[in-house]
Amino acid sequence: MSEAEARTPATSTDKTERLFFLDINDGRILSSAIDGTDLKLIVQRPGRSPDGILVDSENGWIYWTEMGNDYNAHDGSIERMDLDGGNHITLIPPGSTLVTPKQIQLDRDNGKLYWCDREGMRVMRANIDGSDIETLVQNGDSPEDSADIERWCVGIALDLPLGQIYWTQKGPPDAGLGRIFRAGINIPAGETATNRSDIETLLDKLPEPIDLELDLATRTIYWTDRGNLPRGNTVNCAQMDDIAATSEVVLEGLDEGIGLSLDLPGNRMFFTDIGGNLYSARLDGAGERELLHHAGSFTGIVYAVV
């Protein structure tokens, strides 16, 4: 597929562009038009902490992660429901295996969900029905290990054509120890999630990198960073094949940036911050607009045509 083909939007008279995003303070899943108007509450679950969200437009489903409230109880979960909030299903329930699941991605062709588990110090995947849970990267297995924030996995992105996963490990707040990694989507033969030899450190010394997104047509990686300036409270980008040499700040001024979603055909990105602000901008950072201001405490976001 050429870059032009990859950026040509599908046309349909019955499809609508929408944003779906999460408010961690009130356990809300919200939706709006792409200019921030027509704000709708899809579901509210007081006491829960939603973080990562994706939309499967083909099936009309929203998937999201819940971080839970007690890290020792492993009470994180992965949930699914229809776009209107109906048919809510818990795919991986609290108390099973997840600690604090974060950003989530979908491999629709192979029927797999991928996510990072922060205090679990893991990169994981499962079937879209929550079965066959696998750990692909494991940075520790004890409470002492989990106390080391440098081990925490947060954001995740998939390069399915090349069979690779990307993820962030944010490090302590504003410590300059955040990193971005890459590895094969499958564990090398004869190795395990704890000792795999194909993990690459692509970029280090970041304030607190959080969510990731990829533009495979231009081989560009984008990420948010919630740490302090000069590299934090930003959206950043780099060439996927030479991240360290090409990394640059696209825009700054966020109030602890978290969620990020790309509309590649439209040359747009949408992003959120903990301060409850929703933004849009072109992929180069130009034309930034604040769509919602201090309207909650926002985490994950996804742009979708539904």
C-alpha cells in the first residue's frame, strides 16, 4: 500500500467521526464530535479508574482497561461494550491476573488484544474474548521489583507488518529515566518473557513517556509525555527506524499529557491530559485547538469512524 493510499479516507454516507475518551476521576467513558461538541456520557462506573481505550468500528465495540484501586489485589480488568454502552462484558475480571492495565491495542486480523500492565511490569496479550492470556515481556515478579518505577510498562503500539511491539516505561516522576522499547511480537524460540534477547532500547532519558501511536506509512512514532518541560508535558515524534537521532517535540504546554490518537487520513491527532483538557492539532503540531477545558481528568482517547 502506498502512502497516498494509506492516507485516503474511506467514504460512507452513514459513518460519523467521533472521539471516545476516558475520565479517570469519575470512571466515565465519554464521546464527542471531533470538535468537542455533542458531548455524551456512554457509561459511568464510580470507583473505577479507566485508562486505555480502543474502538473496533467493524464490530461496533469499545474495549477499555480499568486500573482498579488496590494494586495488591490485582483488581485491574479489561472490559467491552457496544458503542452505545449496551452489552457490557468483563473480558478479564478483577482479581484474576491484572494489576494496572494501561494503553490497549487491537490486532483485528488475528483476534488479539495487546496492553501494558504498569505495576505488573508486563507487556501482555489475549484473545479478544479474554482467553489465552500471555505475557510477552516481564520486568519483575515481586513486590520489591514493582516498587521500582523504572520497570513499569505503560504505553503500547503495534507494527504488525514487521511483527514488532513498541512500549514505554515511564520511570519515576520527572526523573529523566523514561524509555521507549521495541521487541518482536512473539517471544524468540527457547526464550521467555523474562529473558528474551530481542528487546531494544530505542530512546532513554525521557521525563515520563506515556501513550504511543504509529504512522506506518511514514514510519513515524508519536508519544505523549506527562513529565515537566523541556521534554515533558508534550507530544513528541521520531522516525521509527532512528528514534534517538530524530526525536523532536511536536507541541508542548499540556497539563500532564496522557492519551493520544491519530487520524492519519485527516492529518490530525487528538490528545488529552490529566488536567481534563482535550485537544486537536495537525500531525506536525500546527493548528493546535483546545476542544474541552478542565472538563474532568482525562486519560485514554481514540478517534474512530463509526
